Amino acid sequence: MRDQTTKQIADALGLKPSTVQRYAREGRIPHDLTPGKHRRFDLAEVRDALSAPVSNLSSAPLPVNGGLGTGKPVVFSPAAAAEREMRALVALPDNDGAPERTALQ
């Protein structure tokens, strides 16, 4: 029965509560939500899920438009991407209103 809290699971496994919350959010460990949106777990189910081979665990998707070591920026939000494109297309000044300066100026 899933009746243990995030803190109880974290204490039993030697993890931080935030790690247990992240694993639940990512779908790595089974849980139920109470009407108040709190998570409840079964320790045996969590242990089984965490002992599963890594290939069966879900993971965050890799960035498709860049990332570390690619030399390309990672787009964090549509608004930031749109602003970056507009600045590149029309050479808008920086936020302080002064035109951008290059190393040669």
C-alpha cells in the first residue's frame, strides 16, 4: 500500500527528499497523489524500481538544438529564442540603449 511520505522514503533510502521528488516527477519511481497533491509511496515498489537496469529508467531528453560542446546555444524558452533571432536579424542595441561594440571599435 502506498502510504509512505517523501521524507520517509528519503530517510529509508538515504536520499534527500528533493531527489525522491525528482525521481517521482521523472517517472522513475511509482507513486500516488493524495487529493492535496502530496505524493505517497510504497518502499518495496520504490526499491524495486531503483534496482531496475538503468536502460529501463526514464531520463530527460537531450537537447536537439545544441548543448555543451556543440558551439550552439540551447534554447531555454520560445521568448528567449525569438528575442535572440530578432537581435541577430535587425542588430538591435543592447538593453542599455547603446549600440553593440566590437573588439575593434
